[in-house]
Amino acid sequence: MISFLSGTVHRIAADHLVVLTHGVGRKVHVTPDTLAGTRHGAEIELVTSLVVREDSMTLYGFGTEDENHTFEVLLSISGIGPRLAMAILSVMGPDELAAAITNQDANALTRVPGIGKKGASRIILELENKLPKLTAASPGPTLSFGGGNQQVVDALVGLGWKEAQAEDVVADVVKETGAEAGPSVVLKAALKVLGAKR
């Protein structure tokens, strides 16, 4: 499994890059935002997912762990393949998608070409417990445990902290950083706080 790619942009096409790594050019499908943010000859780092089919092996690249995670979650839904998952991420980022799921906003998803009202409602239903949820809390919004927030807690427990301590620190970090902060941002901030307490 190729999960990370670092190299030089050798070619830019309509929906993909060719990234040169150690003399080998690798074709990586990326979002329009990633295409717009690079240029020929630039150094690039991408978090990647390799999708294996009977007749193909296709590499998809993302600028952040959150995008990659959202892509993989989308692929877990029946009827959503890599192309549609990339189309969704091209129209809305992980945080905007999470907000649409939380707010049951089917109209937001119908902005994606190929998704109608019925399909949007089904996606919302299937993603309800798979993506971070925005919840009203005081002071300000926070992420409920069960989505990206739980992943951060699990990661901290795996690194040796007690679950209750991890949950408290993560909750505090999310209050400070805001509900839009992705799991990678929350994890880094939580590690900093926990490191200072040791």
C-alpha cells in the first residue's frame, strides 16, 4: 500500500499529476485545489490511497490526512466509487462535508455533479456515524466523540495515556481550536498539552 508520496511535479494534467520519485513517474489523481496549488518542477508531498480493482491500480493523492480519511470513508458507502468521492471533495472540503452531514443539508451535496436529492439523503444517512459531528456546546461548538475526535483519543491511548485523560485534553483542545479543526490538528495540539504535563 502506498500511503505517502514525495517528489517533483513532472507533469500537470486536467485531473492528475505525474510525480517523479527516484526516477519513476507516478500518476496521482488529485482534486482541482491541489492542481491549482502546484506547478511544474515543484516539490510536493501527498497523503495517498491506492485503489485496487481487477483491471487497475489507481493512486489518489491529497494535501491533508483529513481529505484522505474522508475519501476512504466515502468509498465505504455503496454506490460511491473513487471518481464520485473525488468529485465530492472537489466541491466541498472535509469540514464542509461534515457540517452538511450534521445539519442534514442535502442541498449542499446536490452541488456535486451526479448527486441528486435522493442520493444526497442516502449519503447523509450512511455518513452520520462515520464523520465528525458538530454539536452545540458551551462555550462554542465542539466535535462529539465518535468521529475524528475519537480517532485522536484512540491514538493518544495507543501512545500510553489513559482514555479519560485523553478525552479531557482533546475536549479542551477542540474548544480552543474550534469545531472546524481536523483530527491531525487536534492530535498535534493534544500531544503538546500532554507533553507539558509530563
